[in-house]
Amino acid sequence: MATEFDTQIAAGSGIGTIGTLFAACAELHAKRVAIEHYDRRMSYGELLDRVSRLTAVLAARGLRRGDRIGLLSRNRPEYLEIELAAANLGIITACLNWRLSERELNYCIELVSPGLLVIETDLTANLPLAAKACPILEIGPQYESELAGQDGRACTSVAQPEDGLVILYTSGTTGLPKGAVISHRAMAMRALVFSSELGIAPHDTFVAWTPLFHMASTDHALATLLRGGTVVVIDGFQLDPLLSAVSQHDIGWLVLIPGMVEAFVEGLKAQRTKVKGVRVCGAMADLVPPHTIAAVTELLHAPFLNSFGSTETGLPPATRALIAPGEVPTSLSKRQNAFCEIKLVDTSDSEVAPGEPGELVIRSPTLFSGYWQADETNARDFRGGWFHMGDVFRRNVDGSLDFVDRAKYMIKSGGENIYPAEIERVLLSDERITEVAVVRAADPKWGEAPVAFVACRDDAAISKGELAELCRRELAGYKRPREFRFIAFGEFPRSTSGKVQRHELERLLKAPT
């Protein structure tokens, strides 16, 4: 016979949610600095008061558990206030990318049917005409006025652990974004994994400079506010505030992404920044030149995170490996995280033998809950009870994992499968090269063939012949690029997470010369 306790556990009432966990932390650390935003500092007590007031504002506007709000803002303290206040009511915050085109932004808004749009005032011009029919709360005087109209009394949290907390849009390589729903359960577990796998201390600082509409900043900023640390909010890659942060704070994980590491290294050198303390830096080591990894880790006196995860998974499945300070990595093999199960499978979902390439599938409490309004995609990607990531790996004899490439971006040449990342790693081994992207091009004989776009250091010269010889030594004949194109580092089209957009380079190949 079920007891009242059994009923409570079944309903999830015995498990904290992001709103209740933050409130508990804020009450314990009321005087500690929760958020630093340039010259502004906000204590945990002040942040809790503002979150309580905003919770009441959202409730007064008729928003209820399961509703969505669309948030269109740059990085600022209000972003975190909104996510935490919505969390109390079981409302899902759809984190909108303000850099999108009008068509893309309209799609993302329509996808979630928000009951309210919360918008930074000077971004209202970005709103598609159709979206302006939705109720709007502008961050600025209107926002502050509505907060001041509430008394700040704590509201009862009605959210449950499996309720959606945020929707983070995944860019992919082509097509329109998908909305990944991250639950309270998944976000709390991600916070625990950050601490466990990266050795982060309770009061370590996190610098939220990458967009808060992406996983790295939203996940880790919220995790920091559940531990009692400080979140330094910076609006994008701004060198001086970033250098100031590393000189003044003990930082747990300093996120560095492809496309900005070189500029950050030059800034550290030019300003002779004295680093106070960084436990671990970086992300996506496969996409950063090895010599650049060595340079930044030596300057920061911190290892580089040889990570592999995604918006859908959080840090898992393979983020345990670290590259020592000053080391030029010759291998980027990954180590599986704790708190997840993974296997590599073929196209029939049968597990492949060690050394054979296979798609990585995962089960983990950090996993997202599925894509919003995408039943067919969810059924396919979660088939068999495992989430299929679409990324191909090989497992080595020692249990480590080597990233091969995205299963969804493959070059098929004369019946052979070519993974662009393998070619890119070979070319990036030359320290004169700062960026490489390999894309597919139509080939009259083989169907498709690889073409490499290459950027070199300003003071370096390398010939196409040298590139061809490097590939000849390291790659099978069918994998060697048929053509090399030199472009400037800044000309590589990138997503907001710093990844090169291959499909844009394909368009460049097809453009008339």
C-alpha cells in the first residue's frame, strides 16, 4: 500500500528544483557577491529579492506552469534573474539568439508560442512584425517599475524536477534551429558534474562572456549560483574586461572557444596580465590549433579541457581528459565522464568493435528532455532508450575515445567515407596555420572530394605544395584535399559558439569566380 511519503516522492516533491536550490543557497550566502557586471555588484540577498519580485510579476501577468517566455537579450544580470524567476513558476525560458535573421528569429519565437516576450530595449527593433502581437516586457525602466511594484515576499515554487527550465536552440550545420528542452533535473545534475569532473570549488568564479543563450554560459552561470560562487557577466568577447576578470578572480572553468583563443593569447602577452588563478580553461580542443593550446595554457598556468559534449548532453560524455599547461598535444583522445553510459554503434544500432568508427549514443541524468514540438525527431534520436548524438568516435584499447567527425557531415568519395576533422587535424599540426575547414565539393569522377580552406598567421608563409606534401605524408590518397584555398582567419563563417559553418564555405565554393 502506497504511503503519503511514496506519493510525495512519485510527484517529485522530495527533490529540489533550480528555483528552490538557488533560494537555499542565497539565504546561506546573502552577503556574498552573486553577480558582477562591469562596475555593478549584486549580493545573493539582493539577487534573491529581485528574483522574488520578478516571480510575482510573472504570476501577476497570468503566466503559469508549463508556459513559455521568450528572452531576447545580450549578457546582463537580468538574464539570470529571468531564468530563476521563471524557474519558480515552472515556466520555460526560451533563450533567443538576438543575432539571428528576422526569418530565423520569427521561427524560433513561433516554435515555442510564448506567453510573454522579455526584451532588452534596444533589441525591440529586431523583433519580427508578427511577434510584436505578443505581450512584451522591456528590460529597462518598464522592467524596474514592475519589480518595484511587488513587495519581494517569497513565492511558493510550483515547479517539478522534470519540468522544462530553459529551451536552448541548437544551430546544427544546416536548416532551422531545434529547441532543446533542459529540465530542472538535468540542470541540477550538470551543476554536480561541473564540480565533480572539473574540480570546481564552491566559491569559484565563472566568467559568463559567451552568449547566455548558449549552453556554456547558461549552464555554468546557474551552476555557480547554486554553489555560492560569483558570476562575472561580460557581454561577448571583450578583451579588457576578460583580462581584468582573470587578474582579479579565482576562476573555476574559464571558457575559451575557437575563433578567440589567439586574440586572448595576444592580449595576455601584450598586457602582461598576472593571472590570479584558473583551475581549467578551454573547450573543444579538436577545433583549436595545438600550438595555440600550448600558448594559452602556459600563460594561464592551467590545463586545457579536452572536452566533448553538446547542448543536449551537458559536459558528458567525454570531458575528463586534460591537456597539461604548455603541452603541444599530439593526441586528443577523450576520457569518458562519470555519471553517464555510452556506447558506439553502427547504422543498425549494433555496438561496433574497438577501433571501428561508430556513432556515440548516451544515457545520463544530464540529458535534455527532447526537442520542443519535434515528436518525429525525438523518436528517432532517442530510439532504443539511448540518445543518438550524430557524432562518430573510435574507442581505443585503453578505453579512451577519438573523435572522428559528425556523422551528418561526411564526404563520400568513390565509395569511401572521409571525415573532414581527420584532415583538419593534420593541417593544424603545422604551427603556421591558425584555422582550417574541410568541405565537400562535387567531383565528376569520384562524386565528392575534399577541399580545404586554410588561414595562416600574419607573419607566416606556406605554399599549397607544402600543404599537399603534409597531407601526402599523413593521409591516404583518397583523403587528400584536391584543392587548398587561402582565406583570412576572420573570413571563416562561424556560429555564435565559434564553430565554422561548413555549409557557408560550400556556398563560397559554388559561387561564380
